[in-house]
Amino acid sequence: MDKLIPTLVAMVVALLLLSMSMFTVDQRQYAMVFQFGEVVRVITKPGIQFKVPFLQNVRYYDRRVQTIDAEAPELFNTREKKNVLVDSYVKWRIVNVEQFYKSVGGNEMAAVSRLKQIINDGLRAEFGQKDVADVISGKREQVMAIVQKRADAEARKMGVEIVDVRLKRVDFPDKISTSVYERMRSERATVANQLRSEGAAESERIRADADRQKEVILSQAYKEAQRIKGEGDAKAAAVYAEAFGRNPEFYSFWRSMQAYKDSFKNKSDVLVLQPDSAFFKYFKNPQGAGGNK
């Protein structure tokens, strides 16, 4: 029994020392082992690790992508000397934990403060070289790419990578928004009026051209109709002449029948003629002049 107690105590002490010497590094973390304030080991892979109890301690750093979101929009000047409000955010992460510790003492708040200043300086410099139209829509992607590249080069000195820089909103301050919108509305109205006048002029030109083409077509159609009518009349006259030449008496009779038909078409028609008029010769004698023979 006397030997069992020291053994148990020794086992407890051994387990305690073992537990104090073991630590776990998560896959989302970096770990640094310090001894008397000096870095003795940097751990970048997850798993179970060991340290010297009481002499060494461990500090952990997040290796995940983190976000710096602007607390309020910043006021920048463009190349046109116009103020714009810019709301942005930054994605960053630690890539060299030892360099990160040497640069900012492993203080993430200090790192965030320096990154904000780097991004702000980069945006201010880039906006100063661009027009309002460029930063609002035209070259927005280009602006973000340039700022991200320059900021990343500075951040690498701290052991940090700038993953992305994004502009959430670019807008005018409230004081000048109204005047800008009015100017834009006036410019759009001027363009609209110009387009309407050009459209009206083009409409008149097209209408005049259509009227001219209509007159030409009608003139050509009338000319062609008169030509066809003339040819028809000529053929009809030729047919009449040929018929008259073959049997003048029959032709005269047929023409008289047509005249009687047209004259007595309506009951209300009245003819004032002498009874012995030549018009009635076929009424008196169906054979006409030849009836006396």
C-alpha cells in the first residue's frame, strides 16, 4: 500500500505533464511556440503537437480569409475634382505567420488598421486619376484590380495576402446629388429633343420620297393604261372596219340595234324625233334600205 500511493502520484504527475505538453492545431489555425518570449517553432499543419511544459507557450492565429468592412463611406476626389462617397470592403488572410508576428507583433487589430490605411491610400490615388464615369461603371473593375495588386504588394511585407478589394457603392454626396441629377436630366432631354428633330426630318424626307414615288408610279400606270386603251380602241376600230367591210348592211343593222337598246333602256327615257327620222328606219322596215328591193 505504501508503494502504491507514490506510484499513483507519479502517474498523475506524468499524465499532467503529458497533457500540459500536448496541444492541438486546428486546420483553420497557425500556431507559434514561444520560449522566454522568443519564437522557437512555427506550425502550419494541423494535428497534435508537443511543447515543453512551463517553459514554452503557444499562440494561435486564424488562417481563414477575413473581411475588413468600412464603417462608413469615405470621401474621395476624382480627376474632375468632384467628390464621391466610396463604400468598400477587403478580403485578407495571413500567409506568413512569422512575418506577421514580426511586423505587427501578432496583433490582428494593428494589422487591420494598417491594411485600412493601405487600401484607403490606394483608392485615393486611383480615384484621383479617374473620371466619375470611370469609377461608377466604366473602369470600376480595373480600379479594383489595380488597388488590390498594389495593396497586396504592401501587405506581403506584413505576411498578409490581400485576396480581394471590392467597391460596394460609389455615389455623390447628398449636397451635390440633386444638381448632378438635374444636369444629367437636362443633357438627356437635349439629346432626346435632338433625336426627335432628326426623326421628324427623316420622316418628312421618307414621306416626300414616298409621295414622289407614288406620283411616278401613277403617272407610269396612267401612261400604260392609255397606251393599252389606245391599242384596244385601235383593234376595236379595226374589227369594226373589217366587219363593216364584209357586210355593211348587217353592221348598220347591228349598230342600230345597239342604239335602240341603249336608248330604251329605262322607261322614263324620252326621245323627241320626227317619225320619218333615219333613226327609225329599222322599225319601219327590218331590212332597212334593202327592204324596198
